[in-house]
Amino acid sequence: MQPDGNCSDSQIRVKHLSVCFLRRLHDISASIYNDALLGGVIRPDEMEDEIQRYFMAKKSGLQDVYSYYAEQWDYYYRVVAASDADFLPMLQRTRSAFSRLYAPIELDVVYYIEQLVAYSREEERWQSLRKHFTQKWKNLLDGRERTYQMRHIEELCKDYYRMVAANAEMLQNMGGRGEGVSPRLAWLQLTQSPELRIKIRQLSQVMRKNRIVRELNEVLGRKQADEQRLYRAMQGAVPVAMLRSATHSDIVGITDGNNLNALLPIEYCYMSDDKLESIFYRRYAEKKLAVFDAVSRQTEFIEASSFQGHDLQKRAKHGPFVVCVDTSASMEGERELLSKAIVLSLALIADKLRRPCRVVLFSDQTEVIELNNLYTDLPLLESFLCNAFHGGSDMSCAMKESVEALMHEDFRYADLLWLSDFEMPSLSPVWIQYIDELKQKGMRLYAVCFGHRAEVSYIRQSDRVWTVD
């Protein structure tokens, strides 16, 4: 430990304490949240976010922990740097302080002073006594400071331990007996406003009890059906093996091939000899060169269709959800409550399947909410979930928003859901044509119809319709 005047060393020491503090927080989280992590209730990056929030709130206390022994270290280095002529007088002046800080069995300063007085500074014994004293003093300071720091890091972790333990117990008790919010939703709402948490609890009851919500969960969250649909959409694609650039940690072994970027050094020996060069080229043509094998080797798909040319595209993923919600005054009351429950339920499905979710709210005006990560994006739903529906109905802007999104490459194989009473003008032929084209590309269209006076053009375009009495 250097004196406080050495700023760089002070920063290094505090950084070391920060590492110890963070490691302890990670140990606590990993241990207590183990079941929740394995069950998918909490994700590792979300746990890390919680750790970092707590760390940032408490890290200022690390400076106090570091500074506790700073004065003693400062004097230690002054004594170490002192000349032989000043060394003994410095010990004699601070004799009482040493006796107060250390028991004789730990560091008997009186003994060392008596021995140093008995010998000349030029003698080897005197130099040996000085060296032995300073080393023993340093070891004592190191041990005491380390014990003090670890004890106080544990003190800083106590509140975190209590918080994590309470969260884990709460998550374990959630969702039982068909009551309350699901464990995942309970975790997501922990850092939200009281108003949003109250609303989520109310909507969770609807999500559990309503038949339409359950059926939408089954239809839109059915992974096997999605995979079959994607398989049909990918017909005509040819698998191509690729090896991307790999880091050293990416290498998993040695294999045969002809990737020159992954060539073993031994293979270059063939190129250095004219007689062996032809062997190198033959092995290259036969893909029998010794090369590093890497995790980054993966299969991609290239369209055999002439429409895509030779563009390489990634393996198709599950498409996003696009939900158009009628937030006009005619949807208030029970319709509004069910609509909000459906949106929240679909947001959870999208979160579980790692599918983006775009929510298009329309009445007199249109608002778009993008949900890519519910852990960070849940607050974006607060205004929609907590405020009442009002205004008129204008489906044209919502159609424009949803169609433009579905035409985008990232929204291929999306599911489109309409939530409305559909008491509005009929779909124009232009929108019907757009919808037909999107359905041919793999889009599925569903509708939840509130009431019995719906415009039939919307119903006819839907692959499946749920009617709410």
C-alpha cells in the first residue's frame, strides 16, 4: 500500500476493492437466483443489470474502506524511506503508538528498539533487525487491512443479500394456485411504478381467466407451428457451410479443409519447397489441409430462386408480433381491459420467444410502441395500460403503420393481430391487396372482434377470428 499522495496507486487499490465487491455480489446473485435463472424467470443480463445498479449505489463506500488504514500506511512508507540515522529515532518517538496498536506477541517494538540501540548501524545485525521489523510490520498491516476490507465488503453486501433473498422468495411463490402474476412478470415489474404494478396485477387476473387470451397464447406462442411455417417458406434454400473470422478462444480443435485463414503453420512448410509445393495444391483442392476448427463455423442458407439471386441470408427466425389496438371511446370498459390483457400477454410471449413486438395504437391518432426487450421496454407500455381509451376510430393510419412494418425484411413471417370492434369504414381494395401479398409471403392475420356490428371486410381477411360478446 502506498501513501495517499500516490493517486494512481490509490485508484488501483480502490479498483481492486471494486472487483472484490462485484465478485461477492455475483456470488450472492448466482447462488440465490439459481432456480430462477434455470427456469428462465430471470436472464443473466438482467441479473447483471441489477448487480450493477446496486454496485453503483454503494461503491462510494469503498473509498472509506480503503482510507481507513491510509494513515498507518503513510507512516510505514515514511519509516521505510528514512535513512539509517533517522530510522531508530522515528521508532522511539512512536513507541507508545506501536504499543497501543500491536500486542507484543504481534510486533514487540520495545524489543527491536533495545536491540537496535545495542548494535552499530554499520553492523549486519543492525541492518537485519531493521529489515525484519519493517517486513513484519508490513505483513501485519496487510493482514489487518485485508480482514477489515473483506468484513466491510460483507457489510455492504448485507442489504443486497436481503433484497435478493426477498425477490427469490417472492418469485418462488408467484403464479401458484392460479392467482397473482406469473414469476416472469413479477420479476419484470419489480422496478416499475406503483401505478403500473397495480394495473399489471389486475390484468394478470384477466390473462389467467379469459379463454381468448389463453387461445391466443396457444396459437401465437406455438413454436412447432412456426417452425413448420418457416420450413415451407424456406423451400428452395440451399445450406452453405461458412467459417467466420475466429478469435483464439473460438478455436476448438483441428480438422481438414482448405480455409487459408485457419491454416496450421506446419502446412506452410510445403510452400517453402519447390518439390512439396504441388502436394500443397493437391491437398488444397481435396480440402485435406490441416486447419483450425472454430465454433464460428455455421450453416447459412442461400436462395436457389432467381428472385434472390446469390444473396446470402441468415437462417429464418420466428417473426415478430404486430398488434393493432383500437383505443377509441367505443372500446372503453370491459373491452379496454381485455385488449390491454391481450397486449400484455403477447408482450410476454414475444419476450419468451425473443420475438420483437410492435404495438400500433389507433383512435383519432396513431401511436407505435416498439418492444424488443421487455425487461427494459416495459415502461413504454405504462401509458397505454394505465390510461383510459378515448376518441374516434381511424384504421387507415394503423394499416399504413402495420403494412409498412410487415413489408420490411426484419418483419418477414410476422403475425398480425387486430383488436377492435371494427365499427368503421370497410377496407379499401388497396389495403386488401397489400394484405393478400403479405399473407402469400407467410404472414398470418388474426382478429379479436368486440361486438356484433363489425365491418365484414376485416373479418374476411383474417385467418382466425375470436368474437367477444
